[in-house]
Amino acid sequence: MSIGIEPKHLPQATGPFIPGMMDVSTGYGEGSLLMRLYYPTNEKKDNPKKWMSWIPEQSYLKGLANVTTIPYLFLRSAMWWYGRFHIPALYGEKVKTDDKMKCIILSHGLGSCRFLYSALCCDLASYGFVVVCLEHKDQSACFTYHYANKEAAQNDTKTEIHFKHVPLGKHHHSERNQQIKIKAKECSKAIDFVLELNKGTAPSNVINEVPTKYKINFDLKDLMGKIDIDSLTIMGHSFGAATAIYTCSLRSEIKQCIAMDPWMFPIKDEQLHEKLKQPILFVNTYTFHLEANVKSMAKFLTADRKDEMYTIL
């Protein structure tokens, strides 16, 4: 049940809890993390007034135009024609803290960002998961930003980071591999964020200093001691799936990995199948079922490992 008229929106979550979401930035400058947390709430009625636009600002639409090489004016016209879609989650709502919650760290794909997986993340949140969706600063996101200092945050003055096209050629692999390592470092920071938060240390959220029209009831302190770190999962899509697999080799705290349409090219020389102890669930769509990719994934599918691979037709 919801309150008020519903605007156009992404598919609503199917679980028993109404999902909430909140942007979190852990500090100022280049070394900060920008994440969106999706989580269950205790609310019994949905409230479309607290739904956020799927694309929060035009900079992201321009970024998607840059990634796809589709003219920005064409994309903007298409968005106007089809209507402004919203995410059916209560932005800034208080998190449900009745029980400990399983946590998933999510690394986005090439040209993506923290909100393009909102339908999946909201559905997981509606079943009681906390999803920490990163927005990477290695120039693989369609667009992202940080705030240089407190004054910049209070004035919503962003330091912008734009998508970088990496040309094919002899340096393509080395540049993508370098991006993987930057992304994995950010995933590792996100893991530290979750672990420290669960222990009782909540960082200041810079996003709370940014002007907003939403009433914010969310408080990171409510998550203290409420995360089930014994089942910590990392998940990624495409470039992010390769990042998730690589991060597993760095952090034993990760218990399992979900790799959706993993782009194995950037990590093809890392011999990760010899290093990883965590089980991996490979989920591929048939359009991404490429021979070179499958061969790289097949290295993990040995008798001494518990990995599984599925293809969605």
C-alpha cells in the first residue's frame, strides 16, 4: 500500500519490507568513497513523495551520452518523452534494525554508476539485505564526483570525475588492469567501512551536509552491530564482476562472490583461480557468453572448488 499518487517508476520490490536508500560519502577529496546504501525499513506504507528520480541530475545523463556516444539532446528528449522514472524506495528513511542483516558490496560495470542497479538493489533490500553500491572514481563510471571540503558540500559544489574512453590496442589491457586495482582498493575501503560500522564506529556522512528536499531519518549509527559480517558477499556486473573477483584475492573477510556477466579480460593474467578460496557464482546472459570469457571462467570450475556457472537464455 502507498500514500499518494505514484509517478512513473522502476519495478517495485517483491519482498516483505519496503526498501529505503541513502547516499553516503565518507569524507572529502579524491580518497573519499561515494556509495548508495539500500536497506529494509520498518515502514508499513510506501510514500512516493520520498522516491528519488532514477537519474538524479543532468550530469549523469550527459555521462551516459558520453559512454554510449549517443547525442545528449537525443537522450534528454527520450527521457522527456517517456517520462521521469523514479526509484520506489524511501530516500533517507530510517533503517530496520530488528535483526542482523546480511550485507552485499556491489561494484558497477563499465559506464555505470550507483543507481543503475536500483531495481535489483531495492529487491534485495526488500528481503532484508543491506546493499552497499559503490560509485567508482577510476573514470569507469559514467559520471561521479566528490566534495573538496565542508564548504563545497554545503554549497553542493562538486569536483566532477568524467568517464574515460580507453582505446583498443597494446595498452588497453594494462589500463583496464590498473582500473581494476583502483576499483578493488575502493571495494576494500567499503569492506573496512562495513566492518568498522558493525564494530561501532560510524564515520560522518558528508551527504548530510548537502542541501536536500528530503527529510532524512537515516543514521549510520543505527547499523552498528546490525550487520552479519560472517556472510559478507561481494557482487559485481561486467567490469565490476572482475573487480569483485579480484577483491576476493585481497580480502579474506569476503565469504562468497556473485559475478554477473563478468568481463574477464582485465584480470586474465592474474591467475586468480589459484589464489581464491571463496566460492564464486557466475551468472551470464547468453549475449555475453563469449568464448574467451567462458574459458577464463572455466579455470575456476574445478573439482576442488565450489564455484557454479549459469547462463540465462
